Amino acid sequence: MSDLSVMFGRPPRAAAVDDRFELEEAALEELGLESYPVPLDPIVLGDVERALRRLPSPDGRAWLYRGWMLREEEYAALHEAVADRGEELVVDPESFAEATYAPRYLPRLGDRTAPARWTEDEDVAAAWELAQELGPPPWIVKDWVKSAKEDWLGACFVPAGADFLAFSTICERLLDLRGDAFETGFVIKKHLELATLPGWTADRRRVTDEHRLVFWEGELVAHAPYLDVDSALDDPGRFAPLGRLVESPFFTADVARLAAGGWTVIEINDGGSSTFPEQLDPRDVYRAVAASFGFGGK
């Protein structure tokens, strides 16, 4: 069985951002697992081999990518370059896409998530026509991967009574904010009212009761509130079936309690590029990963 190592991908500017990978590196060291950094800039620029020069000599390792988000073609190039070394990325490009792009995973979730429609381009008029199938707004608009919820009213939330002009203004603002990072097309989801907790976010939005769940090899291995708030997840086992719905060995699911009762899945994300919440102990994740490779850890 291959030895497991973790590959942390970070751009040079990461030093100014708290991505918390230092905590994960410390957790891995405590568990007796190796980790190595690789620069993302060469990968993005198409020179993956240069990025991998910082890794130790090939020794049949299995690599788990943890790093900033890559595009599908960039991740595929990384996968190929690792294979050329005679080693492997644990998550293959197909699994990466399955957990990254909303049109790939939304059909699998069924009524566990809000009804949604999507386009395969930036045609705002086509997005408006498809959105009518959801019934009248409010809706949420994002691209295939991310929203611009930091500009909630300007580029994400379509309020009740919005007409095409209002909708198109929001879509155009989303396009402006995402820029070259805009992924493929629009995703429009029916807005569901979420249960709230005491307090406010930095952008003056109510704090909703959301949690991030981490799945490894089909099993729920860790979870924590999405924000650093006092909120316990009752009966996390109710979400265990998600591990069998998404065809990826490593992914996260964001779930939220509904104001009317019950729960909804907000989105699925590739585990490699998902931020672990403040209250999530990365050792819980890496113990599960290590155990599947026959390594008990500490």
C-alpha cells in the first residue's frame, strides 16, 4: 500500500491570508504524517513540473492535495504530473469535478437541496428564462462553483418581485466581481429561509445555523459550525447518506437548518480546497485518512 503524504498548494500572497494550513501541518506532524508545500503559480501558468520540484524524490507515494482552489484543467494537469512521477493523487480529476461543479452534484442531491437551474454560458436572458421554472423569486445566483455572497444584495440575492432588469443587474455585477474566475455559467437556486442564531456577520447579515461536514471514503469523519459560533449539530448521522451520493473520496458538504424546520444542503465542495472551520480539529480528518492507508497515527 502506498505511503500517504499531503501536498499544500499556496500562492506567494498566502502569507497575508489566514488559510490555517499551518494548523494542519502541525496536526499532520503530530500524527506522524508528512506534508510538503508546492507553489501554485507554476501550476496556474502551465508549468506543473516546476512546482513539483520541491517535493522529495518519487517513492510511490499517494498524495492528498490541500490547497487553494484550482480550475479543473489545472487540477487535471497536476494529476498527470504526479502520475508521471510514478505516484498518484488520491482524488482523481473526475472526482474533483464531481464535488466542485454544482451541475454535477445537484442532481444527485434531489430534494435534500433547494431547486435549481443552470446555464452553460454567461447568457443572462437564458438564465432568466430558466429561473422562471423555479417559480417567482427570491432566488440565489452564483456561478458553477462560487457565489459573490460578500456582495449579498448586489451580486447574489434576487429579492421577491424582482423583474428582468433587477435580475440582469445582479448577474452583471456577479460577472464583474468574479471576472476571469467566473466558472462556466449561472446557477440559480430557490432561496430558502434559514434559521438564524444571535449575532451578526461582518457584513451585517444575520448569522445562520450552518455547518460544514467532511466526508472521507463515503464516511462522515468531522463536522463543525461553518462560523465560529455556539451551535451544536443534532444527530449528524442524518447526513451520512450524503457520503454515498457524491462520487468523490474527499469532499465537504455545507448544510443549514431551515427556519421552518428540517435541514437543507447549501453546497458541496472538493475536500482538497475546502476551508476547515475554526472549531474543526484537522486531526479528526487526518486520522480517518491515515487509517484508510493502513496507518494508525497517534
